Amino acid sequence: MAFAEAREANGSDLISALHLSQQAPTILGHDPANTGVAPSTSSADTAEEYGQIEQLLLACLRTGDDKSAHACLDRLNHRFGASNERVMGLRGLYQEATAKDQPALKKCLEEYERILSENPVNVPIMKRKVALLRSLNRSSDAIAALIQLLDAIPTDPEAWCELADLYQSQGLGAQAIFCLEESLLIAPNSWNVHARLGELLYVCASSPDGDAPRLAGKSVQHFCRSIELCDDYLRGYYGLILASSHMLEKDYAHDRPSEAAIPSKKTLVQLKSLGLQKLGDIVRSRSVDDQHWASSRSELIAAKELLNRFEKSQ
């Protein structure tokens, strides 16, 4: 159960969700309002089928089709039982999505607390609790709940990233960096996490701190790793340009050329040039097929502005 399932989707995701939710009567095989109809027990009753029903439930919640979402939940409940942890998590998600006001959301939270008092390591409910606490703007409580989750399951890279996001929102950069480093120990080839860590290090390096050169150097290293793992990753090249430019402007490479974490000035110039070239190629190729990249249009606009800024400065 992902933390972000109940969050607002982007435009492309909403279009996909709408398309899927419109197939509810066909996928369910009966009138969504008729929740008393038993599911199939034939050979077609497979894990793939129920995975599709779960995705349909999420799509229906995103598009406001609560009746079909409830039918999906009933189908899963009938097949796996009300005590199945994943079903419990989906039921909680449904109750959150259909809650009419804050008191209703607080009742959901109370129900999560009750379930966790009986089974403290019910992971889907623990994750729903974190997501709900965040939606209620209770960041400190969400951090505490995530720490409890990671005490039970320290090898969940998504949970470490979520905790990093919460720490960053509270201005705790060092703690956020630690969490992303822990996530990379578990999933070292996650290019998006490398870029995210690079962004956080870049922000921390921009503040007045004696450790700024080392943080900026590490930022460049993580951006390089992100584009090494994914050679058309726009955010990676965008960050690489900013971080290498920052180091050149501050003359960090000249000040401390012998430190392993700080690239030489020649290397930084080359990395900046590479970033500008590759980012320009990505922007041009994606601008031709704008509809295909609709979900990342804001990133394309930001990339174009960055390229224009450097073209004017030359």
C-alpha cells in the first residue's frame, strides 16, 4: 500500500483513472450497485484479476465513483476476508476518501489506532495512519508514526523517503539527508532518489555553512549517479547544471581541490556543459511529442527557463 495513493493525481493520471473507472461494470461483471453478487470462483479467479479490481478501486476513488469503489471493496472483502491486512488498508483508504469532514477523518484515525492496538505491525494500516496524519497537517505525529513503522520494517525504502520528506518540511535537512541515504542503502539503483538527495544536498549547500563545499560536491555526485542510471532523466540533468554552476560560482573547486567529494574545476565545467547539452536534447525531443509528456509539462517549462537563462548569460 503506497503512502501517496490518496493524494491528488496529476492530469495524466486522472485521465487514465477516468478511463479505467468507466470500465467498472465490465470488470466487475455485474451492476456495481448490486454488491451482494458473489464473485467468480472459476479458474479465471486469479491474483491478476484481483489486482485489477484493486486498481479499479483506486481509480474509482480518484474519479468520485464511490459506488463502484464500494463494489470493488466488497469483492475483495468477500474473496480475502475482512481480516486480511491489505483489505483493511483498502477499506481505510475508502473511508478516508469518502469522509465528509474533519470529524469523519478523525474517526478513521481512531479506527486505525484501535486496529494497531490489536496488531501493532499491521503495515497497510500503519501506512494509512501516516498518510492520514499528513493530510491532517499533524507532521510531528506523522514522523513519530513513521519511526515506529521503520522500527518494525527498517528495509522499506519508500518509508525512508516519506520520512525524509517530512523532515525536510520541518526544516530538518540533516535528518532528511540521513533518511535518503538509508533508502539508497536498500535500493541503490533508484535514480530518482539519487536526484532527490542531490536536490536536498544542493539546498543545504546554499545556506551559509562551513560544510557547504562538501555538501555541494556530494550533490554533484548524486546527480551524476542519477543520470548514469537513467540517461534521459530530466531532473538529474537539471540538478547537475544548478549544482555544478553553484560550485563554479563559489569557486569551491579552486579552494579545496584535494578533497575527494569536491570535483576539479575542469570536471565541473565539463559536467555543466554536458548537462546543458543533454537537457536541451531532452527538451527538444519531448516538446515534439508534448501530449506524451503531459504529466511532466511543468518540468519541461522549468527546463526551458533554465536553458534560456544560461543562453542569455553567455
